[in-house]
Amino acid sequence: MSAASVRAPRRGIVLGGAGVLGGTWAVGALCALEQTHGFAAENVEVIVGTSAGSVLGALLGCGVSAKNLREHYNEEVVSGGPLAG
């Protein structure tokens, strides 16, 4: 196999529902993945979500980071990105 035929890995994320509590859990999990493994959810190629997960998926697709989502859920001032201000 030549170096030209080797593809970089593609990443996707699936987000479930469960209302506000499920969304809060998902945001916490995304933040933990980023802190532990350097996995930035806003940089994935495919995002799929159901119910509250679809709302989070839309926000991630618009460039909102997991950190910004956490700030929003904690009713803090969002420091940057589309939710700033």
C-alpha cells in the first residue's frame, strides 16, 4: 500500500436524547473526552443526534465547543464562539 492511498482516520459522534439531563451528561462526557484524549467534538466529520442530542449536534456543527456548551449549561458567561455574549 502506497503512502498516497493511506487515509487519515475519519471520526463521527452519536449523541442521544433524554432532555436537559441527557444533554448535560453528553456535554460532560464531551469535555472529559477532550481533557483526557484531546478529542475535540467540534472537529468531527459526522454528527448524528436524537432529540436533545440533535440540538447539541447542531450546535457542535455550527462551531460551538464543548467548553462553551459547559459554560452555557452552568449559566456562566460564554467566553467565545457562536454562543458568546
